[in-house]
Amino acid sequence: MSALDVTDAPELLRDDEVPLSRRGPAATRDVVAFGFWLFLLSDIVIFATLFAGYAVLSGQTAGGPTGVQLFDRGRVLLETACLLTSSLTCGLCALSCVRRNTAATYLWGAVTFLLGASFIALEFSEFARLIAQGAGPTRSAFLSAFFSLVGTHGLHVTLGLGWLMVMMAQVTTLGFRPMIIRRLLCFSLFWHTLDIVWIGVFTIVYLGAR
Amino acid sequence: MDSHGDARAQAPGAEPGAHGNLAKYLTGFGFAVVLTLASFWAAGTHLVWAPGVPVLLAALAIAQMGVHLVYFLNVSSAPDQTNNFLALAFGIFVVGLVVFGSMIIMANLNANMMPMEQLMQMQR
């Protein structure tokens, strides 16, 4: 063994000096979270196409109602409060899960679920009111774009609620295994990302309506 | 599990130290609440010059997205997060291309389109 090999031996170097080729595979948690991060970014690109469609079509009301006539800002503020607070409680749930605190995980999971469900209920009743007023997705290009964009976000939140229920059931049946903690961390990333998309929705669709 | 190799590439939200930070979550939540209320205030106020309101709303929204990324998703430009940060930069690039590209192209087509009456006459 030459002198060079000895000085290059990974165990003699600090972590950040180990050459990339000698570090071995990354930890599973890092690989999983990075892959999930790429999925989230691709999901954001889907929303970007819907935002682009909305931006192009938002003025095409075909003689129908405009955004200012239809949207209720008080309700949107309430929806935003629900989603933002649920983002915090979802983070607290993931935190409790990492600390293997069962009671806190269930508590914050339940609060997150209730806030998310309130958001969906508010959005659903808004859609029902619009459709009852004759301002459904078939009324104008503006409303088609509105229902696609906001509806896709609502669909994501609904699927997230299902995922949260599955995660709580898995914590019950499987306990805090590394696999379960990884999944709950991924859920937490998903939920925070939906909140980021919602910032775009309330700014462009509701507050930007004219 | 990973006591040795933690200095290398880490995924967002996966740092053992940073993710266990309750104070970070609460700080981020505080910033987000202030920015959200500021957005709703800016949309209804007459204190700001009306044509400047969309710019103000955009600035507040971008600031809040940054707050969410840093405080909730734990994305940073630290050397151990290069992969996540590059992926994020590429994502933002694609989003900008799709949104602003579509808007510019459609506005251009719209401006160059023949007025509807002439178009109808040509079809006769």
C-alpha cells in the first residue's frame, strides 16, 4: 500500500474532504427526500401551466361575470388561514414523529386534518355557490381556467388528506419505523408545497382579480 | 443511522438538527401571517397608488414563498444542499419560462390578430 493510499483513506479525512467517489451511497432518507423533492418540483410545473392558462384567459369572460363580481375576499382569507395554520401543525406533526412522541403526532395530525378539511369544505361551498349562480366552468374561458387551477389545487389537498389518514393508520399499526418517519416527512414536504401553490392562487386569482 | 455521512448532500426537510427546530417553524409562521395579512391589506387599500398594487402583491407573494421555502421546507444554499438548490433553480426557470413565455406569446398573437368583423367577412 503506497503512502498516497493511506492519506486518502476516508477514515483519516474529515467528512467534507472525503472524495465523492469514496463516500459510498447516500443515506436512504436523503435519497427518498431528494426524489420526492424532484416530484414536488414537477408538480409545481403542472401548476405553472395552469397559472399560465389562467393568466392568458382571465380577461376572457365572454360577457359573463368577472372575478371581482364573483369572489368573496373574507372567505379567501379564512381559507388561507386554515391552510397556513395546517402547514404549521403539519410541521409540528412531523417534528413529533421524528421525536417518536405518539400522542403529539396524533394530536397535530388530527389538527392538520381538521384544518385541511375545513379548507376543502369552504372551497367546495364556494364552487357550489358559483355553479348555482350560473358561473360554472362552462360559462366562459375565464371560469374554465379558474375551475381548473383552483380545482387542481383542491384535488391535491383532498388527496393529501387521504394520505394523512393512511399515515396515521400506519403509525398505529407499524409504529415509528424509519420507513414511516420518512413517509411522514415526505407528506410534510407535500403539504408545505401545496401551501406555496396556494400563495400564488390567492395572490393572482383572488387578490389580482379586476 | 447516518451519524457519519451527514455532511454530504441532504434533502430538504431531512436535516436532523434543523428539522427538529420548533423555533424555526414558529418564526416562519409569524413571517407568513404578517405577509399574508399585508397582501390582503394591499389588495383593498387606497393608500398605495393603484397601478403599483399588483407589483406590491407580487413582491409580497414572492417574499412569502421564500419564507415557506426557507423556514418550512428547510431549503438553503448551504454547500451540503447543492442538489436540492440546483433542482429548485431549474424548477423556477421552467416555471418562469412556461408562465411568462405563454403570456408574451398569447399577448403578441392577440395584438396581431385581425379584427373579428374582417375575419367573419373573409369567411363568406
